[in-house]
Amino acid sequence: MELKRVFFFSLGATLLSVGAAGVFIPLLPTTPFVLASVFCFGKSSKRTERWVSNNRYFGSYIENYKTNQGVPLDVKIKSIVFLWIMLICSSIIFFNHYIPIIMTSVGIIVTAHILLLKTKRSSNFMDH
């Protein structure tokens, strides 16, 4: 039983690391890796599962997924702006004839994906 816990904990830590890298690397999605890590931590360490779920950086990914609330509009906007800044920088740094075409194609697809995600409504007193 201990080997199973070690396996799932190690896998969870790896998945969370990849998810954290996805915050900074535009082509790497964050949410699926964070969600998969929580699943693995649930199989290995409830304490670590709670830590990730309550973490100020990753907790919102999990909460929004569990409650099907969507992604806040400001997060969508920041994600798209950051995505395009990083794609443009990557195109400049690694320039050849194909990189701008590839980066633009990826940017359009990822932007469309972000825009198609459900938008979380703000909950302020004006909405009631």
C-alpha cells in the first residue's frame, strides 16, 4: 500500500510542477495538470490535497472546475494578453520563417479556447 501512495504522490508532484510551469509557458495548459495532481494527491496525501485545493494560486482552478462557475473575465483577459506577449517574444527570440506562422496559429487556437470557456459572473451587490 505504501508503494501506491508514493507513486501517486510523486505523480501528483510532477503534474503540479508541470501545471505551475503552464502559468509561464503559453502552450502548456495549467488547469488539467492541477486537476490531475489533486486527484493523485487525493489517493496519496489528503493533507497535500487540501494544501493544493486551498492554495492561493491553484485553489481557484480547482474551485471553478468543481462548481462549474467558469473563468473570471479578468483572468481571461490577462491570460490572452500574457499569451500574445509570450508568443511575440518567442517569435522574436527564435525567429525563422516558420516560427511566426506557428506561433500565430497557436495563439489563435488558444485564444479561441479561452474565449469559449464559460465566463464566471462577478458577484457584487449590483447583480442582485
